[in-house]
Amino acid sequence: MSFRVLGTGSYAPPKVVTNDDLSQFLDTSDDWIRQRVGVKERHFSVNETAADMAAKAASTAIENSGVNPEEIDLILLATISGESQVPSTACMVQGLLGLNCMALEVNAACSAFDFALETVAGYFARGKVRKALVIGAERMSRILDFTDRGTAVIFGDGAGALVLEAGENYIDSVFYVQGDDEVIGCGLPVGNSPYYERGQEKKPLAYMDGQATFKFAVNAIVNDCNELVRRNGLTYDDIAYIVPHQANMRIIDFASRKLKVPMEKFSVNIDRFGNTSSASIPMMLDELNRAGKLKRGDLLLLPAFGGGLASACCLLKW
């Protein structure tokens, strides 16, 4: 027993920031960002938290599913950009939605939505839940270094959500973790303990080695997708869409060429939303769903990669 998708939802804050806006204070340009990342604009939160955005995406997913909110047994949230460590962002979302259910969150950086799907599949397999809400929500602008054009121009804010019920449509998955904080990371404030040895702490802002990330990401998409296709006796002709984490247009394009799968099969919205970390896959799924592009029985590959280093890919039947 795994699950099937009943409804989708997404939310992006109303503030749109273009490449030209960023070039007002960064040594960058619209052409530079488009060529290297593929982003034209992104949404940044002015006053909404990751929990606020998650709750709005969740509300639209619940409405889309036709499920009574009181039927939700579990909220599972993927995020790295909540406003507090305690209470968790998942608990804040539960309160905002007015629900009475268990709520917890997963941190696997940009791969976390896939990790959350694997986690919720376990709850369904054990018969512990009947309906679940899985959300990816990020206020990345809160943790960006806006003096670093290598990261500040890439990311955006937003949230996406799925409502799930017990079913057999979560077919297979692969996961990989290589503990490493040199390539991608974000530190935390160290506090004022008189016993803390200073000098080793990392700044509480996102950092990334672009070249190392590019290599890891392309290999992750190619290897993980190929593994799921191979061991499930499929070909890429059987796959309706590949819905990748929206990190960088060049990464997706390069993976497409290495897989020998046309770009038309890859679903992309990074040009309009930037890299929304764990929110990117559910936001893209909601866009496809509301455009009427997903049909029951369609097979989808959901490859993701990010800090950890971590990668994942899920094979899902719509």
C-alpha cells in the first residue's frame, strides 16, 4: 500500500523581482543570469513566512482535492527556511490551517520533497493515515546573501502541496546521501555560549560551489532516472513527464542531452519562479495539473538534488 494524489496546490508571493531589479545592486545583468541559470524573474516574500505560504498552497490543494480538511491525518512539510527551529514550520502550518493532526517536517534541502513522499508512503503502508498533506515551502530570500551574485540571482520563494490518500500509485524511488558541507550549505547563528569555541562557525546564509553543484546535479538526474526506468522495465517513451527540481536551466538541458530524452518531456518553470528549493517539484506538479496536462495513469519521474549532498528520484503514477 502506498498512495495516490487527490489534489494539488501552490502559492507564490505577489512581489516579482526581475533580473534588472537585482542588477541595480549586484554586479550582474539580465543576459548573464539568463545564460547561466535560465531565470528571468522570481517571487520574493515581503512579509509572509514559509509557514504562511505553505498554508496557502495547502488550502488550494485541499480545495482541489475535494477532501474535507478534517479528514487530513498528517501534515508532512519539507523546508529549510522556516522562521524558527521551535516550533517547527509544520506545526505552524497545522495551526494556520486549523487542523487537528500530527505535523512534522523533513530537511533534505532541495531534495526534501522526494524524501517527504518516501516518508509518507511508510505511513500509508502501515495503515497509520487515510489522508495526508505533503508540502514543500521555502522563503529562500530570508537566507540568501544578497552580496553574492552566484546565489542571490538563482533562488525564489514559494510553496507547493499535494493531498494524498491510500493507493498504489507511488511505484518506486531511489535516494542517495553523501555527507558534505563544502559544496552547498547554510549555517546557523551560534548564540552567546561562553563555552563555544569561536572561529569555525559558518555564516547563516546560503553558500554554493557552482561547478561542483552542476556536476553533482547532472549525474544525479541521469543516474537516478536511469535506475528507476531500468529496474521497472520501462523506457522513456513510457514516461509522460520528467518533473525535475528547478535548480538551473543548464543542468536540466545537459541532463536531457545525456539521457537522450527531448527537453519537451521535461517540465520547467524556473524562468518564472527561480529555484524554490523543496517547493519546486510540487509547484510544477500543480501547474501541470491545473493546465490539464496530467492524465490518470501518466507515469512521472521526479528527480531532485541539493545540499546534503543528497539526491532522490520518485516514480509516480498520476
